[in-house]
Amino acid sequence: MTERSRHVLILAHTGRDATVDAAASALALLRAGGVVPVLTALERDDLAKRCDVHGAAVLGDEVAVEDLELVVVLGGDGTILRAAELVRHSDVPLLGVNMGHVGFLAEAERDDLARVIARVIERRWDVEERRTVSIRVFQDDEVVHEDWALNEATVEKAARERMLEVVLEVDGRPLSTFGCDGVVVSTPTGSTAYGFSAGGPVIWPTVDAMLVVPLSAHALFARPLVVPPTSTIAIEVLRRTSATGVLWCDGRRMFDLAVGARVEIGASTRTVRLARIHSAQDRFTDRLVRKFDLPVSGWRGPAS
């Protein structure tokens, strides 16, 4: 009986020469290991002008998303978020190789590519489930838009010169009304992204919660909030002003919010699966220190 072919998608940020070189190496290593590399049609056409894509299958034409074993992402967090969109309705895990700067979602750095592909060929990885949020937008009690996010959903003012007037609600009860630049609702994964930049706390991935961070809010009570995943956060654009808003999901997908719009955000039952090749000894604390270049000199550790 013929063994079924293995398919691994290579998703790359092809705007950088270093990433193109990494993609070429990954394709060659997968082929040599008996794994069929897969590319999106657009990236196959792009890479074909710059490297050898012989033997690579095309996603959607020759290989379905459900037939993928894994997605190896070559790029920064933005490319990993793009990959998450591609596999949203499947259980295919993502393995990120950082080709950018911080790359907090990535599992490995560019110099580690050969070892990463070797682990892929050997099927040696673990899977970590990451919480996502689901978003619904109402206008006059009618659902006008639905979306989701791995990092965060953000309600922001549409015009730079006008403040956005909102009321924040938690679990069906109003919490505070204020003028602001916006409100970020993030997952623990997103707490090191926009939520962190806005002054919110870092939440460990093992903590199942949602983070709410008002942006430049004019209010006495506008501190970051950490709420359980069972909660529903609602942000309403108040009718008493003419200022409109914009909903951003993971900083990639945008929807215009009219006056009176209501955005409801809650935990989703669908997770994003991240492949991990490092041991349990590579803890989240170490990742924070490494990614943010935090000073730890003088640390002596626990007494033996």
C-alpha cells in the first residue's frame, strides 16, 4: 500500500531577499526529506522568478488546507497572523520562523531554519492551543459584521481630530462612558502586541482571560481590565456625537463603525494551534527576556 504524501505549506514574506533565500532552503530541505512543499499560487509565482520551486504543489489547486500537516511561516508576527487566516477553519498548526524584528509568535529564529525543517520532517513538534476572540457588530439591533482575532480587536476613532465617545460594557452591565482614541480587547497572545504598547499588562499564555485597554481615555476610571473568558465585552459608539469609529481585527481587517454601532467581543470556541519544537524548559519568561532584550544581569537564581 502506497504511503500517503505529506504536505507542508511554506508561507513567506517574499518582500525580503533573506526570506526568499530561507524559502528556497526550506523547499529544498522538505523535498530532500520526502515531504511535498506547498505554496500559495501568488507566492509560487513570485518565488519562481527568484528561486527553484520545482516540485512545490499549489494550495487550493492541488492541495486543500485540510490536507496540510503543518504551516511553516517565514516572517514576522504579521505573516503568522496571515497564516492564521488561511487555516482558520482547520486544525492545521503553525510553526513560525522569525525573519523580522521581535517576532513574538515565532518559535525559532532564521539561523535555526535547518533544525526546524529537520524536526518537521521527523514529525517532532508539540501543539499549543491559543485562545481567539469572536466579534459581532450590531447596528440598530441587526448584526452587520462578524469577525475574529488571535491578537486583538480594536475599536478606534475614524478621524484623527475627533475623540471617540463610547460606553464600555461588561457582561451586560455598563462600566464607564468616556471619550478616547479607542479601546483594545486582546487575548493573552495579544497582550504582548497592541495591548502592551497601549500600557496593558503582559498575560501569560496559560492564563485564560481577556484584556481590555482604553486608549488615551478622558476618564477617572480607564485602567486596563482583565476579565474571564466567559465574559462578553461590548463597546458602543455613542449617538450623542457625530464621531464615527473603525473596528480593526489583528490590525489586518477593518470595518467602519457608524454612530450607534455596538461591538460585542467574547471568547471563541475555535483556537489557533501553534507548533512548538522547544522543550518545556524554554519558558515564557525566557521568551520575554529574549524578545524584549530585558536586563537580567546579577540574577543568582534559587538556592540549590
